[in-house]
Amino acid sequence: MDSSGAESPDSVISSSPSAIRVLVGVTGSVAALKLPVLVSGLLQIPEVEVQVVTTERAKHFYNIQDIPVPIYSDDDEWKMWNRRSDPVLHIELRRWADLLILAPLDANTLGKISSGICDNLVTCIVRAWDFKKPLLFCPAMNTAMWDHPITAEQIERLRNFGYIEIACIEKTLMCGDKGLGAMAEVSTILEKVKEVLSKKQLH
């Protein structure tokens, strides 16, 4: 069981047969503050079930008690697997989900995913992702990081994988810098999720 009191990892294999299963991956950007609002909005979409996977650093930015769905992190991956016949959490979650949304996707995790690195639960799910299912990503980082030439290369690589970008926006960031790099508004993310779900035959 996660320290949040969420359901045990075994819960990932059960779901309503008619549910649309949305997995939210949250990484260590200050935009993770918006996770409670994003989850609440997703739960308002008819038939949608939500679970969350988080990096350790992302936990710094939100209150686990504000998330009304199961949350999984690296500790759960290792607690779940003790012997050869045990399920592997990142594979179980990949099988469970109909859609994955990375919100926010920080600069560090962007670099990892674009290079194929999978050293935590979130990146392992992405590396094992079924390309027949949609993956949406919402970049979020400091403007100077966004303006670095490697960022455009990494974003383009994710697009070439078939992942769907929900573009960042320009605003005054938490650090005081002004420019591109802020995560898209939650309302924009929700509209894109609805659009993708409407176009996909998920069951």
C-alpha cells in the first residue's frame, strides 16, 4: 500500500469493464501542484477511471491526501515483486491503462524518455508503452531550459514516437522568469484528453 493510504498495487488488475482507464504520470516540475485539479477534472469525464504514477521528486509539490485515486511510486514497484511469479507493477499498469498522460513532463524526464532511459516507475511504463494506445505529454520547465536547443530535439523525438504533445504556454513562472515553459492549462489538457478519447476505439 502506498503511504497515501491508496489501494494496494493488486488493484491495478481490476476495473469496471466499461471504464476508460486513464493513467496520469506526474514528474518533478512545480506544475505538479495542479495534479489535484487535473485528477478531479478527469474524474468528471463520463466512464473515466484514473490512477496516478509519480516520481519521488513530484511528491514535493502536492499533498497526497488531495488525490482521491490510487497513487503508485517506485517503492510500490519493488514491494509488489518478491519472486519470479509475482506481477511487475509497471507492466500491470501499462496493461491496465487505455491512455497515459504525462502532466507535467519535466525537463529531466523528457530527456530520459527521449533517450530510452527507464530508471523509475514512470519511465518504465513509458518504455513499455503499447504504441496502439495514446500517450499525451505536457512539457513544463523553466524558460531557459525550454530555450535550450536540445529541448526541441527531444520534443520532436517524442512526436516521432507517435506521442501527442500538449504544448506549454508563456507566462510568468514561479521562479519569476517570463516566457515559454509553463504547463498547459488544466482546461486545455482536459479538452485534449476528451478529443483523443472521442477518436479512439479503446475497447
